[in-house]
Amino acid sequence: MKSKAIAIAAAALLSTGLAGTAAALDGEALYTQKLCNTCHGADGNTPIMPIYPKLGGQNAAYASAQTKDIRDGKRTNGLSAAMKPMVATLTDEEIDAISKYLEGL
Ligand code: HEC
């Protein structure tokens, strides 16, 4: 009986621990903290320049790959240079979290 209770407590601890990791990065908060909104708009779809892309609803895997390519200097086309310094310090995890948020808009 006692060992079963311990096992349940351990399982509960483990699952909250895992949930905690998954929720650690808040894409919505990061979108503003990392200033993406200043160019792409508060809702991801009202860019400050007509030529800047709309991001809301974009496939997360695609948006992540493009953001990392711009950060890493692999994508240099168009106006990528305007964005590059703004994403220079972002981690892969932060980019993934923001992209996931944008996909849901
Ligand atoms: C200084 C303005 C600026 C900021 C800040 C900025 N971007 Fe961009 N972003 C751009 C521009 C301009 C482009 C288009 C580049 C081009 O012409 O190829 C772009 C392109 C993108 C693309 C590719 C879209 C596509 O359809 O290929 C993604 C994804 C993106 N930005 C995400 C982000 C995220 C996430 C952030 C915040 C971490 C961010 N951007 C911050 C200006 C900015």
C-alpha cells in the first residue's frame, strides 16, 4: 500500500516536471519580448511595411526554419538583413515557441 502511494506521488511529480518544461517557453510573450511585433505587427498580420511578410497562421515548421536561416545568415534574400540583427541572439527553442504561437493565429 505504502509503495503504491509513493509510486503515484513519483508519477505525479514526474508529470508536473515534464509539463513544466513544455510550458517553460511562452511563444506569445516571446513574440513581444523579442520585438517581432515591432515589424510584423501585434497580431503577426499587420506589418509596419507592406513588403514585410504576414506571419499569422504560417506553418510553424516553415516559420522556424526561415527564422533560423535568417539568424544564421543562410537566408539573405529580400529584406532579410533588416531582421537578422533582431534575431541574432534567439535560441532554437525560443524560435520554435514563437513559431508555434504564430501558427495558431
Ligand atoms: C526589423 C524588422 C523585423 C523584426 C524585428 C523581425 N522581423 Fe521577421 N522579417 C522581417 C522582414 C523584412 C522579413 C522579410 C525578409 C525578406 O524580404 O526576405 C522577415 C521575415 C520573417 C519570416 C519569414 C516569412 C516567410 O514567409 O518566409 C519569419 C518567419 C519571421 N520574419 C519571423 C520573425 C520573428 C519570429 C521575429 C522576432 C523574433 C521577427 N521576425 C522579427 C523583419 C523583421
